[in-house]
Amino acid sequence: MIVDANDFDRPSHFDADICILGGGVAGIVLANELLTENKSIILLESGDDGFDGETQFLYEAESTPKYFPDPTWSRLRMLGGASNHWENSIERFDPIDFQRRNWIEHSGWPITYDEVAKYYPEAEAYCRVAKEGCDFSLWREKLTREGMFSDSSMFESVIAKSPASPTLFFEEYGKALVDNKSIRVIKNANVVDVDYQTEQQNVQAAVFQTFSGVQHRVKAKAFVMCMGGIENARMLLHFNERYDNKLGNQYDNVGRYFMEHPTVRAAHFLPLDENGIDKIHREGIVVDNELTLRGRASLSEHAQSEHQTFNMRMYFNKKSKIVLSDGVSSSHVVRNSLKESEIPDEFGSHLLNIIKDIDHIAESFLQKEFDRTLFDSVHEFGGYQLLAMIEQTPHRDNRIKLGTTTDAIGLKKIKIDFHVTEQDKQRTWKTLELLSKDTAIQKLGRIKLLKERESRIWGSQLGYGQHHMGTTRMSDRAEEGVVDASSKVFGTNNLYVAGSSVFPTGGHVPPTLTIVAMAIKLANEIKHRT
Amino acid sequence: MKNTRREFLQQLLAVSASIPLFNTAVMADAMENPLDGDNSRSTAIDECVEVYRIWRSTENIDPVSYLIDVLGRYNLAPNKISSAAKLDFQYKNFFDVNGLQLSKTEAAFLAHIGERHHT
């Protein structure tokens, strides 16, 4: 059943076997997996089954770094969570993502790839991409030519899958929860505290309230935090203010090692043949009107290890001359620097680019200011823009912490510290250089590295996957993590965390499939413990 | 309208596979066949001059001497620029032209043409 906390006009008490805090992807999958176990479940969701502005503003941050996406809007505080506005591009993590790599500090999971991978087929069914396998070789016959990297010694082609329409998790799986008598979904229920018994190390109850301020309690045998990569950390920090850091924060790890998927446009690919990139890499293919497959470049695990670098999710996107224009980009670099009363590095090169591409700049101005076209040729094919989503090295000082101002229900807002390290920037260039070498050897074309645009690439042009990871990281030692290999919070017997906040490393692909697989895995563990 | 870097590169790599290495007059003739407009030759030559300028500021050997040396090292015939280029990339013998990753042999070839037009 589904009930609205706004209808509770006086403090209420509930009992359940399992209390799930958060009704996003992880919470819905977890609840769905536990339905068959005849256990009573209460799922608390801050939002409603539709968007509500007042609730959404509970996500507002006190401060964020320059150019970092506003967390008020990069998340959705409602049933189904971020699945209500995601791209639904699905990929599995790789075995190397779970290994300790001596060139990536703080890498290594306390569980193996195989322990998670056995749940990937079921997770793909949840995400509605289970129609065909992920193996690129299955799709060769559908391609116009052999796969782009079939002769490569370093790179391989990988498939990203998306269903024709994105999977909205509450819309898809909510009815099963609402129709089941053993589960009660309580919406508009903002979790504000937990009752924790220090000696027994047990969480006794979760406390939630509405905007009216009336508080209610849920007692349960087990609690699972499924509030998202930022909010899991925020709430755990909040709980720990009352309990002297006994909940997973004995070593000040909650909120730290925050990772995103920075996305860069740091190179252009100039093909010898405009159609030299096969269709699946160039624009993707649609299968039976149900599934979109898009090929991309992936650096092999052997090459990552040999060159001590990381993988990137690299797409080749066809672009016109004006989009790839050095002159247009240089004009932005120069203008942004002059605004700060500075002269940019490589000023001479930028001026030369502006002069050489003066028609591109003129066209760009005309289009923006007057919506007119003067130089038709600048809109012709210019090459491919390489869009790369990078793996971010976990860094202790990238973190979510509590500020001093509070939101509408009295909880401290967050402050975000985040930066891309010089090491990660250098690894990005290294992987792109390897791609330069490989595409040249295969006679596909040449790559131009856009190092003269670094200030923009890592500044105003830096994109993000909106993937929030690592803030309650998993470890086999409390000194290095927040949760153990079973996703149980250190220092507790019955508090668990689900979602990408437990990821010790973030890989280079969207986390949702792995979030779903881990939620299924966690459900299996909880079944045996409650 | 002007030739683009991509189209210039396409021309270079197409002709370099077939013409004798040091027959730069033939190369210049090849560049005079415009893809789209009268400015293509002058833009291609400008690119070569730019490559020569970068070569001169970074290398201690002139382009011709380098080409003789690399063909000897790879044991290749004079018209095998594309073969030399492939070997260059395998051995990470890059040459960076304002971010564009060329093989050093390709760059030497372009620099050699650019040297003739450099003032």
C-alpha cells in the first residue's frame, strides 16, 4: 500500500522487519527483491509520486565549487528518484574496476567482480536492456564494416545499451509494491534522525517528519539507507553529530572520496574517410524499435596496466567545422581570461586561431545574436568530437560535508568540495595519446589533442555524469571505509547502505546497472539476516 | 572557401602513399588540385610552413636529413611514407603540430615542403 505522511495528524509509530530509507532506484529494487520473503517492509520517501518544488529544495546546497552542477536540480527527490530524468545508458563495470591497481590510489573493492556480475543479467532485466548480450561480436553482422578496433592491440569496441524509452523505476515497478500488503510505502516522509543503541550497536528506529514538523517513528530489525550518493553521506553525517561518529565515521570517512564522472571534449578525430567510422560507433543502431546500441572505444585492461592509466568512455560524435573550430574556442579562452584581467597561456596561438577561423567566429556571432547563417560551408562535416567520460581517482579531500545553514525541515545543508586532480588530467591525455597512436596505425585518421584549450576543458566546458559515488565507501577495514563487504555500516549490526555511495572506485561507465546489481545482492544478504 | 585541416590531411595521406618521397614538386602539384576553391593550395602550403616552423624550433636535424635517416632505419624505399608513418606510431615517434598528432616522418615530409616556401 501507499500512504501519505501528510495525512498523519499526530505522532505515529510503525513496526516492520525492514525499513528502507529512500524510494529511488536502489530502494525500489531492494523492496521488490524482498517482497517474496514474507517480511514486512516500510519504505520512506521524502518526495511524492510526482515533482514537488518545496521538497526538491531540500536538496539545496550551502556551497558548491565553480562550474559544479547544482545538486538542487541534478537529483530528483520523488519516488523513482533520478530515474525520472536519466538517459538510461547501461553498461557493466569491468573486472579491473574491482581490483587494487597500484597506480590508482585507494582503488580495490573488498568484493570481487564475479560476486557482483552474477546479478548483472537480472539487473539488465530491471533496466529493460536484457534483450541481447553486451558482447560486441553479436552485432558484427549488423555493421557496415568490421568493428572499428578489430585490429587494435590496445582498444576494443564496447556496447552501451539503452531502451527506446527510459525506465522510470517507480512507474515500472511501483505497482507491485503498492499492491502488496506486506509493504507500506510512506511518501512525503522526510527522515530526520535514527535512534541508535550505543551498547548493542543497533539502530532501533528511524524518525521521519513532514513539513508540519510532526514526527513519527519506524521500528525495524534492519534499516537500509537508499537516499543517493550525496544524501546517504549527508544523513549519516547528521546522525553521527548526535552519536559521536559511531555510525561508520570513527575514522572520518563519511562524505569523503566523493567521485563523479567528469566528461571532457579534449580531442578531435580527423578521419581519412568521412564514413570510416562504422555506423554503430558513429550514430548507433536501433534493434526492433526496442533497444539502442551505441559503440564506443574502450582501452583494454592490459593496456591500462601497461601504461598505468585508466579507461575512459569515449564516443565519436560527428560535428561540423564550426563546432570543431579552433578559432571559436580560442575566442572563448581569450575572452574568459580577459574578463579575469589575465592573458591566457599560448596567447599567440589563440590569436592565430582567431585570425585563421575568422569566418567561423563571424558565423557563430551571427547565429547567436541574429539567428542568421552567412557561411554555409562552416556547417559542413568537420570531423569527430571525442567525448570522454573519465574514471576519477578517489581523493580524500573531495567530499560532502555539513554546512551551517539549514533547510526547511531543520537539517544542515551540504557543502561540496570537489576538484579533478592533475594526475587524472595527465591520465586523460595519456589515454588519448594511446588512441592517437592506435587510430593512426589502423589508418583510420589522426587525432588532435586540444591541450591549448585546457583552461576551458577542465573549467567551464567540463561536463559531469551526475553520478555521485564513493561517499560511504566499502572496505574490509573501518579505517578505510564506512561500510563493510556486506554494505553494513561499521559500528552497527543492522544499518546498511545501498547505492553508488558504497563504491570504492567509480569506473568509467554510468553506475546504475551496478547499483541495481548491488541492491539485488544486498537483498539476498538481508534475507538471511532478518 | 578555404580548405580545412581535415581535407588537407586527407590529401597528404592519399598522395604520400604513392609518390616518390623527395618529389616535392609533384606533391605541390597534388596540393594545387583544390577540393573546394582557389585557396586550397595556399592553405596547404601555409600548413607546411607552420610544420616547418615548429620543426625548426624543436629539432636539431633538418627535415631532409631526418627523412634519409628514418628510411634507412626502417629499411624502406623512398616512396614508403605511409609505411614509415605506421612504424612511427607503433614506436610512439609522434610529432605534435599544435595538438595534431602526426608521425614524425609525415611531419618531416611536410616540413621539407614548408622549408621551400618559408621566408
